[in-house]
Amino acid sequence: MKVRIILVEPHEAGNVGAAARAMKNFAFRDLVIVGSRPQRVDNVSEWWAKGAVDVVQGSRHVETLAEALADVHLSVATTAVRGRQVSEQLTPFEVARLAEESLGDEHTLGIVFGREEWGLRGPEVAMCQRTASIQTSQEYATMNLAQSVAIFCYELAKGLRPKTKSPDPPRGELINALHSRTRQLLADIHFFGQKDPDRICAELQALAGRARLTTREASILLSMVAQVETAIRRE
């Protein structure tokens, strides 16, 4: 799935740069800026980009939101709500799940962000297929533009990251050897005293189970127990 961040008439070039930086943090680069609203152009955008100047320089400028959405397969308008009655408000998490379920690798998701002062106009929201908002305090609902971009990019990136390889769980014989050798070692050093060995060992086994040991980790622990046993015999 491809992700396009669309900024409608941003006023502050610094916000554009900061939004580009947030995009690059999560490996997104498709930035489209709608409209020709005057901005500060004294390199503020690139200064705020901090390492994402390539995203700023590679951004595409179009006159209308329709142009930005022309090849988008799923469009989402972001709003702060502010008392407006909106039929549906997805969260950033729900947007990410919806995109995962309905879009393929060749499809494009467009997230549309409005102006810093008043957001998107009604007709602009209506051009998008879905709407979404970030749940914030009722006392101050409006977020900074770049911060909003960062939150959506974070949720979208979670579903696009390569799946981590599942840890290699130890076989039962290795775990049984670890438990039995550990129990014998604890008995040799008189660890149990007046305590119930079965109860203590059951708690230790439960602890190891919660740790979800890998084969390597279990092998290291078993080797450590064996080394301690050897040292005790030498003494």
C-alpha cells in the first residue's frame, strides 16, 4: 500500500518541513501540497525538515484537492470535529486497519490535512470517502499540523513494517533438562532449606514460562547451571 500525505493550503512553511520529517520517520515520501497560499519561503521549510529535505524538495504542488486525489484509491479527510456533526469519525488506528483490509500493494491511500487555522472546508471533506480525527482533550481539540501527520504515519507504518521473525522456542527436552539441573543445583547448595522444593521449582518454572525463553537463552542458562555445578565439585 502506498501512502500519500496531502496538505491543503498550509500557511506555515515550518509545518510543511516538520510534516515531511514526520513522514520520513516512518518511511513515507509522497507529499502533495494543494493550493498556492502564500508561505514563508526563507528556507524555513527545509530547516524544520531536519534530514527530510529530500521529501520537501520532492513534494508535488497542485492547484486543487481533486488533482491530489485523482489517482487515490481510498481518501480520508482529517478533522478536529469541534462540535460539528460528522457521520463517522475513524481513529488513526482504524484508518490503518481499514487500509490494510481494503487496499493492496498497488493501491494508494490519501490522508488529507486542512489549514492550520480552520482545517478543511465542508466541500473538501465531502470529496473524501471517509473522515477521521485524533481523540484529544475537549478543552483544546486542535493539534499542530505536523503532530497530526506524525500520529497518522505512526499508525499506518505499524501495518507496513516487515513482520518480525518469531523467536525460536526451545524444545521440551531442553526445558526439562534446564528445570531438573536447576533443581538439583539448588538442592546441592541447600537453597530450599525448610521450603517446599516442589512449590519453589513450580514458581521458577512459571517465571521461565513468562519469559518465553528462546532456544539460545535456555541453552545459555543450562550452560550456566552446568558451570556452577562444576565449580562446586572442584571446591
